[in-house]
Amino acid sequence: MTLDLFAQPAGKEIIAPGACLLRGLALARESAIWQALQSVIAQAPLRHMQTPGGLTMSVAMSNCGPLGWVSDRQGYRYQALDPLSQQPWPAMPAEFMALAQQAAILAGFADFTPDACLINQYAVGAKLSLHQDKDERDQSHPIVSVSLGLPATFQFGGLQRSDKLLRTELQHGDVVVWGGPSRLRYHGILPLKSGTFSYMGTYRYNLTFRRAS
């Protein structure tokens, strides 16, 4: 099952040089994406990782693709094996790859082939503090971030943690892409507010596609 790589989203909003919000882009294939996500989670269950400092993250995580992002006392890194099972991460579903490539093309980044998809599950109150995605070897590739389920407030800052923040509400199906001059901008998610979203229940899911190697 594939996506039309040139189908236009409901709305494209430029949020910074090299960064845009593609409203509702994932909606056309939400059922296939959800089924694929459930299959990945069944193979590599969600878990709460620890920071290098020993704190437990509020967001539950898993991965798919050749590489997976992990965090523990040894630090932040990508690795080919799931630390819980010592088996390779599940293969990246075709629906995931097609959506990530479609979003990258629409945002102006051709030839994006992600080799890592970090899956985040936010329960009510879970958040993601301001951070930069900088564990990837080649940062010429963009980040593609897909929102599913409950809405969340996305914070997008500058190249310094203290820079002014843009806050925008992300809805189910929205996709944010940032790269080029915005590739290392700080970003995060404010604590998730309570609610229920259809078949996804009381959660928000986020798929973040990266070229890690």
C-alpha cells in the first residue's frame, strides 16, 4: 500500500526557514498507519526509558526501522537491537516510509530515506522538554514528525534554548517537517491535556522519522 507522494495536504504552513506544518497530511491513510503502528508495538512494546541522569521519561517509547533511538545510563544513541529483546527492531512499515517521504518532498526535501522511526506514546500529563535532535550522524536530512490521537501543543524555538518559542496546536494527522537552517532548532511538547480520541483512546502518538546513519 503506497501514498501519492505528490498529493497536497489540507494546508501547508511555513513556521520557519526550512520548517513547515502540513495540516492533515496523514489522514488519507490513518487506518493503515494505525494498523501498522499496532503491529510494530506488538513486536517491540512501548517502554519508559531512563535519561543518562537516571530520570524516567514520562513518554513511553519504541522504534522501528534498521536503527532505534535509545536512552539509558550510558547516554543517548541509536542502535540496531532492541535492548529489551536483544533482537532487531521491527522493520519500518511501507505506510510509514511512504508518508515520511511524501512529507519531506512537500516540505522541499527530496531523497529522504529514513532509517529510524521513534514512536512516542503520550498519556495525560506526559511532555517532551525542549531539546535538539542531534544524535544523527548526517544532519543534512530533515526530521519528519507525525501526530496521531489527542491534540498537543508543539513548541518550536531557535538554535539557542533561550530563543523565543512558537507554540502551535497539533491535531490528529498533522505532520511537521524541519531541516536545513532549522534542523537544530529546539522543540518540545507541553504536558498533554486530558481527552479521548476515537479508537486511540486517551493517548497521543508521535512518529518521528530520521536518517540516523
